[in-house]
Amino acid sequence: MSGEHALPPSTAFTPAAAARPVPGSGHAFRLLVATLTEDLFDGQVTYVDLPGLAGHVGVLNHHTPLLALLAEGPLTLYPLEGAPCTLPVAGGIAEVGPWGVTVLADFAGHDTAARQRRMTVARQHAAERRAGLAREHAGHGALARARLDDELSLFWMRALRELRR
């Protein structure tokens, strides 16, 4: 049988293999992913895949406690609600305990969708604040315009700070 590879009997499909947990289908636990400067994710997940030095480590709720050194690679998390997302990490350490999983990454990328949600909320807040100030100072002309300009400047400073993260 050249070119064909048969699985050894020990790795053949068994009913126990069919009963293995599927990522994203388990009970939720807390995951915190942080760098020294910021928290990138803090929430409930059903599964997380960590890029360990010896290979990937999949973690479900009630996983055996462990400490793992992380390699450079993708950290994939399955939030309780929403689609799975991936954060690129460049080393670090992960602690799995009865409370959940804590990841302190040397460096980690950002979740673009989460950044967009934060920016949308910031824009909505600025628009609501601007409308409130306009109503509050409707008859005060120049003063109202100056306060609106100040609020708009603060919004853009926060937005630029967020983009630099």
C-alpha cells in the first residue's frame, strides 16, 4: 500500500472520541488577557486555545490547574456570546485555576471588532453629550459653541489615544 496510510488500531475512531467536548460548547469561565499596560479581554468564555511552548493548550471549564509559558502565536477564545476571536500574542505566561484563566502576555494584538465597538460607543456618547450641551446652552451662542468645541476636542483625543493602543 504505497502512498496510503492506515491509522493504527489505537487511534481509530471510538465512541469516547465522539463524546469529547467541542470548543465553545462547554460551561463558561472567566478569562483575563492582559499586558503590562492594559487589559485586552476580561469576560466569560467557554473555551480558550493557548499557544504554549510545547504546542497549543485547549482549556475548558474545570481544567486541571497549571502554569504554562506561552510562545508566539494565536490565542483563540470563544466568548459566551458572540463569535470566536483571535488575539496574536508574543510570549507570556498563562495560569489556569478554579477561578478561570489569567494570561499575562509580553505583547498581544488587539481585537479589531472590540475596538470598533468601543469607538462606536465613544461616538454615541460624544453625540449625546453634544446634543445635551446644545440644549443646555441654546440661547448662549458663543459660550455654547466653545463648550461644544471642547467636548469635540476631548472626543478626538480619546479616539486617537484608543487608535494608538
